[in-house]
Amino acid sequence: MCTFLNFRFDVDKFLGVMSMIYTIQAINNSTEILPGIILGYEILDTCSDITTALADVFQLLSLSKAPDHQAEFLCDYTTYRPFVSAVVGPGYSDISVAVGRVFQLFMMPQISYSSSSTILSDKAQFPSFLRTVPSEADQIKAMTLLMVQMNWRHILIIGSDDDYSQQGVTALVTSAQQANICIDFSQTIPTSEITNLLPGLIQKVRESPANVVVVFAEATFAKVLLQRAINDSVKKTWLASDTWSVSSFITTLPNIDTIGNILGFSFKMDQVNGFADFLDNLPSSQWSRNQKFLGPDGFLKELIEAGTPIPFNVFLSVLSVAHALHDLLGCDSTSCNGSLEFTPWMVSLFSFHFHADIHLSRLMRGSYSLYFMWYCSCVTIKKNYVRFYNFSLCNKALLFSQNISSSCSSQCKPGEMKSSNSCCYMCVPCPEGLISNITDAASCFPCQQDEYPNNTVCIKMPQTYFNWTDNFAIFLMIFDILGIIIVGAIAMIFTIHYTTPVVKAAGSFMVYVILTCLLLSFISVIFFIGKPTDIKCKIRQIMFAISFTCCISCMLMNSFRIFVAFMFDPLQQHILKIVYKPFMIIPVFILLEVLILVLWMTLNGPTTYLQTSEDNQVYRCSEGSLVAYYFTHGYTTFISLICFTFAFVSRKLPHNYNEAKFITFAMLVHLIAWMIFFAEFSYSFGIYLSAIQALTCLISSYGVVIWYFLPKCYIMLFRKEKNTRENFSLHVYSYSQKTVNETFQKAHETTNPPENRV
């Protein structure tokens, strides 16, 4: 009789004992396994006490069954043959750990039917330990998965001070925290202090806002805890570990249904064929002694049908030992030929092989059933061999679970986040520019660079650029194509009238250089439209800068030529004629521009740039070095300013010969257009930044076409009488005579002041 704590009769363990007896009898009566061999057994009660269990261990390890015999102490146990060959049990993990440390010295096969502690999986410490149940690590994963799916975000965890409970509580705390489940508190109570500490613990449970209490402990501890909860009318949802989830200790507690919902995990087991009939047919003389503990007739059968796992686990444990012996003794269907002089470690070798086959098949079948209020529902958690879990809930179970909630805070919706990382929090909207797309988000996050936030989702930004279909682009292209056509027409007109004074006065061959440059300037505008690329970004700047620099340099030489031609001071005219070398000066101007461009493109040239605003992205060209950018176009503007100066000084030349006046207007248009552009460039952005420069290039090109070439075309086409050598000579002579008269008159006035005149 057990004297540990209070005397108690454990119906579940009693069924395990009966299952062992039934299985051994079935094996002894079988002709397929261990033929001709009769298995015996020794059943000892640990009374759920480690000290009692250790005393039983040394009795089992003795050479004889006699009570006064104990295990011998030797240096080498390889040939040691105790009177038992294998041990089934014990059931509780902490007791299995204690006795396992002794059994491993003898390599005694120890097969537990319900010890699930993870420490027992360590083969370095427990090389001879086997079990027919999964470890508690699998159960913890299943518990966590259940809490996540049921949205239980606020829990309590309670355990005792034994190894099984402490390891389970620690592992469950870690697993729950990784799943973002808040733990109001977790506490382990020493068994020796349970009477003193339990009232305070129950009071904490009552006051906690968490509605789910996980009790990871042995059945004896759970019974005391729940009895106190019944007495104090504490109502929660209780989640049981496998050690007490279907324990008769708990199911038979009076008023157990008053403390709230009770859910528990237990191993999904099959029925042992014929076991229920075996219990029904037990001799009354054996049955009557235990009748007061077992309840009315049929109680055990009902308990088995309800799903208590111990009988089936014990059945598998005994069967694994029998098959190990069958292989060790070389048995076939008729006889066993091996020697009966074997040691326990020999049985262990064969036990591992057979046990692995059983364990694998059970993993493939599924491991857990979830029990609601002690009645097995249709909720199952299946686990395949690679340890993935999934739930299968019927409507009844789903409705039941929906009524259970455990959270001190409402679930934050997408677009919101928790106000803090504590268990109890408020839901606050995401800050501007950030989103959350999951429930209960701990924080909001920004969208990718090419996305913009819209409360709960990031929307892909439309990517825009100065497209060919844009109205402004169409406008520019119309005038650009028109400019190209006009340049071509002017070239034809000048070719037809190539020998006339107007063409010669414009520079003859140099006219075609200017027209070619204007053509390239108009073509460069095309590269400002459409989706930009690195090549296009560079080409448009290079083409316009070089072509327009060449154009203005040629016009500068024309202005300078006119200025020199009508210089009446022979000495100054002689000096300026020496300086006038257009075919040297023009290449120098162009070469300087090329040098600037080479430095710009090499060091930090234009590239494609994706400019992001609040709700869209703009593909445009980044000009790279702004210093080089301003220097490039500033250099062209500087040449045009010099050209403007010479042209302005020469603006009063004869009308028919006065190119300078028209060059003045052309350069003035260019200077005004680029000054406006430079002012706008600093403040403009987006797709129309390219459009502004394209427009500026067009204005500059049209300024030359309109003010420099169209007046000449007008004379050649409509005032042909003025396009003659005689007419030009007459106007030049008249201008020269007028200039000479004015010069003599000024000289005379200088030598004869007004006061000397009569």
C-alpha cells in the first residue's frame, strides 16, 4: 500500500497494469511470437514517489526475485544477468529520469508508456531508455499552435517543481513568446509547499485578466490545484498537458464543471483488441477487492472507450519487448533456437530496432487529439514525419472554441499598430507614410521606394516621364520638325542663289556650317522626349552644346568680319585683319567646349534618375555635376555675348549689307532664353524639366533661323532687285560718303569751336 501523501487509487495506472497482464497472456498464448517461451512479469507500485521507485529498481536489478536480494555492485555489468530482462514504465517523467540514471548503468531496456520529458531523449544520459509516446517538445508545439489559431494572446502558465514540469514550463514560455503570445505570469510551485503557496496562486489567477491557464504538471499536482479552484469558485479556461488531460483523478473531482472550460492534449490512440472483454471477464474474486475504487459496472469499459491512452501505450511497450526477444532468440513460427543465457544490454539492441519501427508508424498516423471538457471532440492535430502540424476542426468544435477568448486588448486591425510591446495595449493608427497589413502589428513599416502607402497596402507608384503622347511633347515635336524643314528649305534657297551678294555677304560656305549646326540643334531636341536612358541623357547635352557653340562661333566671325570691313582707321583695321582667322578661331572655340564636355561626361556626367514624389515616380535625366552643366551652357552663352557685342557695335551699317543688326537680335533671343532657363532650372522638377530645356533649345535655334536667315531669304525671293552687286555697291558707297562727311564735320568742329565762328 502507498503511504506517499494521501492514499489514492489511480484508475488509469490500474488499467495500464491490466493491459500489461492482458498483453503478456496474449503473447504467451500466441504461436506467432516467442513460440515455446513463457513470459513472466513482476509488477511494482512506485506510488508516484522517486524514493519508492528507486527501491523498486534495486529489487528488479537483483539476481533473484527473493525479497532479501538486492543488486550487486560490480565494475563491469556486461555479463550481469538480473532476474528481469526489461522494464516497462514508470509513467511520470521525473520518476523515469531518476530510475533511468540507474538502469543505464546496466543497459537495462526501459520503455515508458507516458513519460514525455525532452531530457529523456538525450541518449548520452539515457542510452537504454525508450518510449511509446512523443516527447513534450511536440506537445508544446501543438499547444502553441492551438493558442495562435484560437487567438489566445494572453495566458498564464503554472507548473510544479519536478523535472517534467519545470522543463515543460520553460519550453512553453519560450515557444509562446516566439509566437507573440503574452504571458501574464508563469509560476512553478514546490510540491512540499503547495499547501502554503496555493491560496496566493489561486488569488493571482482570479485577478489576472488572462482567461487561459496552462497547467503543465503531473495529475497529482493538477488535482490539488483544480480542487482549490473549485473551492474558491475561480472560472477560467484550463489547458492541460498530456499527463492529466484525461486523468481519472481530475474527471472524478466533484463540481469540476464549475471552473470553466477544460481542454487537454492526449495522444491519439487505438483500442487494444479484446482488452475490454478481458476486463469484463475478470474473476469476481479479483475484481471485488477494487470494486469500491472502480465505480459501477462498465466504468472501466467506458473509460477505455473515452480514449484513455495508457492501456494502448502499455500494450505497445510490452509488444516491443516481446519482438526484441523474438529476434534475439532467433525465433520463427514454430520454435526459438537462441540461448536463454542473455543479458539486458542484448535485449536493448533489438528493442531499439523494433521501437524505431513502431515510433515511425505512429508519427505517420498522427499524434494528438484535443479534448474539450473531457469529451473527445472532432478536433485533431495531425503531425507528419517532418513535424508539421495542422488543425482539422468540425463546426461543433469551431463554435465551441469561438466562445473562448483570452486577451486584455482588442485585436489591432491592418492599418493600426500596438501602442506598446506589453500584453495590454491600445491600437493606434499607423503614422503618416507607414502601413501595417497584418492584425496585431507591433509596428508599422514604410513602403518600398517605388511604392506609396495607402493605409493597409503599398501601391506601386506609376512611373512617368516626358512621354511622346504628352501635349507639350507634341507641341515641341511639331515645331522641331518644322524647324528641320525650314533649315532644309533655307539650304536649298542659299544653294540656288549661291553666287548672289546676299550669300557672299553671309559668308558663303560658312552658311552651310551654320545650317548644319542648326539641323543638329533641332535633332537634339528629340532626345529630350521619351523614356530617358543614360545614352540619351548624354547625347542631347553633347549634341546641342557642340552644334550651337559651332553655330555661334561662325556668327561671331561674321560679326567680326563686318566690324573689320567698315573700320576706317587703317592701323586698327590692319591689326584686326591679322586677328581675323575664322578657320583657326572656330575650331578653338569648339575644342574648348569639347574639353568641358569630356571632363563632365567622364567625372560626373548625366545619368537616368528616378525621382520619387508622394504618389508617383518620374524618370528623368540627372545632369550629374551641376557645375559642369552650368559651365557647358554658360560657355556657349559667353560666346553669344561676345557675338552680340560685335554685332551691336556694327548695327548701323548699310541696310542691304547689315548682317550685324540681325545677328544682334538672334543673339539677344538666345541670351534672354537661357537666362530665363537658368532661373527656372533651379526651381523646376518632374517630367517637365526636360521639356523646359528642349523649349529653350528650340527658341535659340529659331532665333538664328528667324533673325539671321529669313531676312536674307526674303531678299533673295521677293526683293531680287536688292540682291545685285550694283545695289550693294551703291549702298556701301553712300554709307561710306556719309561716314566721311560726318568725320570731317566733327574734325572741323573740333578745330573751330563755336565761340571763334563769325
